[in-house]
Amino acid sequence: MVELILAADIGGTVIRVAIADLQGHILEKASTLVPKGPDARAVPLKVLELCDALSTKYGGRRSISKVSIAAIGPLDMTKGAIVRPANMPYDVVPIMDVLCNYFDATFILLNDCNAAVIAEKRAGAGKYVDDVVYITISSGIGGGAILDGKLILGKDGNAAEIGHTVVDMNIGMVCGCGKKGHWEAYCGGNSMPKFAKFLAENKYNNINSTLARRLREGTYNISAKDIFDYARCGDEFALIFIDTISEINGAGVANVVDAFDPSIISIGGSVALNNVDLVVDKLKPFVEQYALNRVPEIVPTPLGHDAPLIGAILAAIDPPPKSVFKTL
């Protein structure tokens, strides 16, 4: 029987799963929304469900010899779990506790952005440099760094949690993790509507734009996508808001430039990739304004939404230190 890799990218909103061969070629892939029910076990069980659907014609679960998970953090690498994720309604998501019961395989666990930066280094924007940082601007904000050719993991495997760096000590918007002033609390997709509502009510309460009125009324569920749609239609407040988060994003990326001094920064995540002109392009001038170190090339990832998934597959083939949770 052929041996295959099961790779999964568990994000704050979407789960992506792929079946690949041991050379890294993707054979099948699918995606679904992250379950939001009362039982956190539903998240790894959804990975299993997609695996069963995708692997049937290859022999099912018996064909899986490597299971590689790229997940949002923070991670508890000793338990194989996500702990207190800012963008999931769970305290602990027991990924490996569930999946290890279903496969006779080698198990690998990485932060999703650490997986993505592996993909960038081996197959994406960072192929020809030793120092590359991947940033996701999606439901939340995260990062992964390869410096001097080595993946930076830290003592707990949670290095480069850049979305939880502090960018503001005045307004003090509360992040999904419960702490104040974090970059993610202003520019993460799940947080943007709350920040926009705050500004519409407190700083720009005289602006009479449609978006501002709807935010003040609080009778509509405004999403990050809605804000970008309003901006594209010329809504005055939406345009002001985009300029505001562009400066905050620029400051956040400048922190990354000064902390890691990379040769290239690749930006992914749904908020950024679906709005390259209003996110990636608009933050660049502010990086120049705030960074001390020489600013590197900043590009949208050429790997698209699959960067963490591709990284999970590559990590299964050549596991980074500290990433192997269990071996056969």
C-alpha cells in the first residue's frame, strides 16, 4: 500500500486538509469552517472527517504514515494542543490527544506561521535568502521566522507570536487573548469591526457615512470584509479606517523588521491576500517611517492561502527540531 501524508492547516476560521505523497505532491485537498460548538474535540475530528473523505481511494486511514498539523497558537507542544487560542471559542483544543487514536503514524505539530515560513523558504518568496519572515493577517495576526537558514521556534515552539506585540498603550483595545494593545486587537480580521465601532463612536462621531452609522447603531453584523467593501465604494469612514489600520500594520511590520532583520517579508492570510492593495501596499510607507533597520522587500506570498498547508507537508518530509510529537 502506498504511504501518504495527511497535512492540516487549522486556522481561526478555516481548516484546510490535504493528502500528499511522500515526495510532497498534493493529491487531494479540501477545506471547511472551524467548528464552533461546545466540544473542542470537534476541531481535530473535523480534520479526521476530511481525511476520510479525501483518502478513500488511496486506502483510507491505513495509508497515512505521517500526520502533520499546522495550527494557530499558542501551542502546548508537550500535550499536542492549542491552548487559549485568541480566535477560537475554546480553552484547550486537544489535537494530538484525538488524532493519535486514529493513525499508526509519525505526528508533527507546528504553529501555522512556522509551517508557512518553511514553505516560503523552500518553495516561495524566500527560496534564495537565508532570512525570511512570514506574516499572516487573517482572523488574527501571526508570524514565523527563519534566520540564518534556521527556523526560530523558542522554548515552547511559540516564537514569533508577533500579533501579540503591543502597538498601542492609549486606546487599549482588548485582544481576543484578553490582553490590551496588541497588534491583532486592531488589525486582525475578527477584531477590526470592534475597533471600527470604537472609532466611529469616539473619534469620528461627526462623520455621517453609511458604515459609521451602522457601526453606531449596532444593529448590523459588520465584518472585516464589509469594511473593505465600503472602502472600495468610497465610504468616508471606511477610507479613514483603512488608513488608520495601515499605519498600525506598518508599525507592526516595522517591529518585525527591527526584531528579525529579514531579507524578505512574505505576507499571507485572508485579510491581506483578499485585499492586497488596501493592506499590503498601504502598510509599506509606514514601515519605512517606523523601522530603524533597512527595510526588506515586502510581498504577498506567492503560495496563496495554502502556504501553511504546504509547509505542513514539507515539515512531514523533513521535520524541524521540536516539531515531532510522536514517532512510529
